[in-house]
Amino acid sequence: MSGIAGNDVVTRQAGVLPGEAAHDALAARAEIVAMTQATHDAALKPRHPGGLSHAERAALASRIARLNADPALAEHYDALMREASASAEVERIADPAFKGSGRIAALIAYTDLASTRPKDAGPGDIDALKQAGIGDADIVRLAELNAFLAYQIRLIAGLKLMREQG
Amino acid sequence: MSEALHAFTTQVPEWRPRVKPIELAEATPEQLEALQVTPSNTKVSDYVLVLANDVETLKVRSPLFNAIMYGRGGLSRAERELGAVGASIVNRCIYCAAVHASRYNQLTKDETVIAKIFADGEEAELDERQAAILNFATRLSRAPSEARPEDMRRLRDAGLSEEEVLDLILSASLFGWANRLMHTLGDPIAKDGFDSGNGR
């Protein structure tokens, strides 16, 4: 009867189990669950990562999860970071206290803005990325990664609330 | 050059990119394929041409967007738009708020709800079901999320089914995504003959 396998990141992170009302609701939207996983894979492990490596994507995602008070999701991205053989330097990105320098600092500054204060974004924030040598296509990749995480984090938070108040 | 808009409006502005859209003439086969599955396939907007810079994400994101906003059953289309508007006012995405507020108005043929939301934000006085939806969407849209069990209970007390609750979570969350693209990668610009000083 279930239309979802339950092994996608969102269902697993929210802890939704067969038999629960939230599981039935997800099963009725099985296509959306599958497409959500596909967007996760496209943002984190694209075939052509451009100038933003899989390791950097995972490290930024882990940072965003921590900035949004979701340590369990951060652990998922820490695992992806190890899978991508992240260097010690890239691993530091995952720590919200780390600000970095040069290109890394620019990636982090945009990420911290988009993930916690998107309403404050202005033209200067994109100029700062360009000045750090980040090209237009990579700016879009960075924005999509941040934007996907904002969606995923809220979907998981909402599903957890559905279960708590079930 | 026209000034960027900073006040909420139901008149859909233009969107001026801050990064380079791809050139349609130079698009790869994968980009052309991704561009076809966007909602506006007759005329490709600068926004979609900007997103085509990350074609792997665009290709899967467009069908996801359509499924969440237009999929059959569950929450009404107008109430999904209300979820989108809630996220867009928290994230101050003027462009997204304009598009989805005007869709809400078209679907409901009632402009008073959006007028109240643009005037009073999250404090707008709405009927209980609308208020519960706006409350949940705005609280979920904070970073970190500030949605609490009592906000979820309010949705159920207002009569939302489990399927409707999930659709609201999806539409509000999806606009956490859309707002971050629209609001950081470009500016909303008044169209000609449009009063930008009084967008409310």
C-alpha cells in the first residue's frame, strides 16, 4: 500500500514510519518524495559539479544544517563530505564559526546570508562572489545548493511536527 | 536604469538578473531539454535562463515545482499560493510575493486577504483557516524554523487534513527555495508606467 520506499533523505531524517499518518500523506505524494531526492542528488552530487566540488557542497550543506539547528541533518552531510574525501581545509567549512579567506570566505559569506538572513540580500552580495573570482555559473550552483537546503530543512521540520502532533 | 522595488505589490514586476543568463543559441542539448519543462515554455524568461547555468538542478526542480504547486488533490491551489506568499513576505522576495499574491487573487476573486497581508504582515486579521495557514507558513520560513507544535495544532483545529497539512509544508518550503534564488540572483524592477513609490 505504501508508495514510498522510505530510504530517501527526507523521510529518513524526519523518522516517518509506515503506518503513521505522515507516511500515508507522503505516499499520496510519492512522486514529490522521489523528485525531492532527485534534487538532493543534483545539488550535492551532480555529474558535472563545475567549480563547486562534491566535497565543498557537502561541507556547505553541513554548515547550513547547523546554522538551522538541525544537527542530525548535518551528520548526513558530514558523511557525504567523507564520502567525497574532503580535505581537512574543506571540512572546516562545515563549522559555522569558521569564516575562511579568499574564495572560501566568499562562498561562506553568501551561504551564511542566504541560509539565515535571505531578506537582507542585495546586489553587493553577488558582486562579492564575482570579485572573489567565482564565475556566473558557479554562483548559480551555489545559490541552488543553498536554496535546496532551505527547502529540505523546512520539509523535514514540518514532517517532524506532523509526527509530534499526530 | 530603473530602480529596484522594495515594497510589496500585486503588480508583477520585471526581474533583472545580477548574473548572466545563458544564451539560448549556445544552449547544450541538456539545457534545451531542461528549458522545455518549465512552466513558461512559449517564452523562456531571464530567470529560467539564469537557472540553466545549473542545468542538473533545473531539470529536476521544474517538475518538482509543478507537482507541489499544481498536483491534483490535497490543499486547494489558492491555499498553496498563500503558503508561497507567507514564505515570500518573511524572505522579502518582492517578485515572488507579487506573482503568487496575484495568483491567489485570481483564484479566489478576492483581493482583501492579500491587501490585509501586505498592510499588516503576519498580524493580518484573516479568517481562522487563512490565519492558521499564514501563521504556519511564516513561522516555518524563519531560519531556523520557528514552527512549533501549537502552530501545527492550529492547522488541524482549523480543519486541515493530513494531506492538506503536507501540501502546505511543501509549498511554504518550496518558496524557501524559490525566494533564495529570485531575491539573491536578481532585482524586481517596475514595468513602465508602474508606480514604484507606492507598491503596497
